[in-house]
Amino acid sequence: MPREMTYPCCTCGSDQPHRQPRDDRERDIIRELTHARTPHAYVDDYWICGRTDYDCRNIRHAWRVKPFDPPRKMPEPD
């Protein structure tokens, strides 16, 4: 089960709850964004903003607030 942590969000401009990827779809999206070299590359160090009053879904790395320029948002499920 994905964990939840509070991290700074560069899109929201404040500390917000973030969650790990929930499923293979989200992990695959992060692998694509990071140009992972193997299909099973570990991506659970990436976190997704879970702000509830605003639909942010910004993706950040556990150690870097802004790993993508421009910031990337986790797409909604189809």
C-alpha cells in the first residue's frame, strides 16, 4: 500500500501531503518521464502531491522538489 508523507510542493508553494505511485500505470508514467533504462526501474522515490482542496498531482522526487522542468503532473486515470 502506498505511503503518504508531507513534502514541499513547487506547484502549490507550501508543504502538502504526497503519496507514492498507486499502481503500475502511475509507475509506468514516471518511468517514461524519467527515461528509465529498464522497464522495471525503481520509481517509488517519486511522490505525487495529494492536496485535496486543489487538484495538483505534481510529481516530485523524495530528494528533489523540482525534478522536472517544467513541473509534471500525474495524469488522471482514463
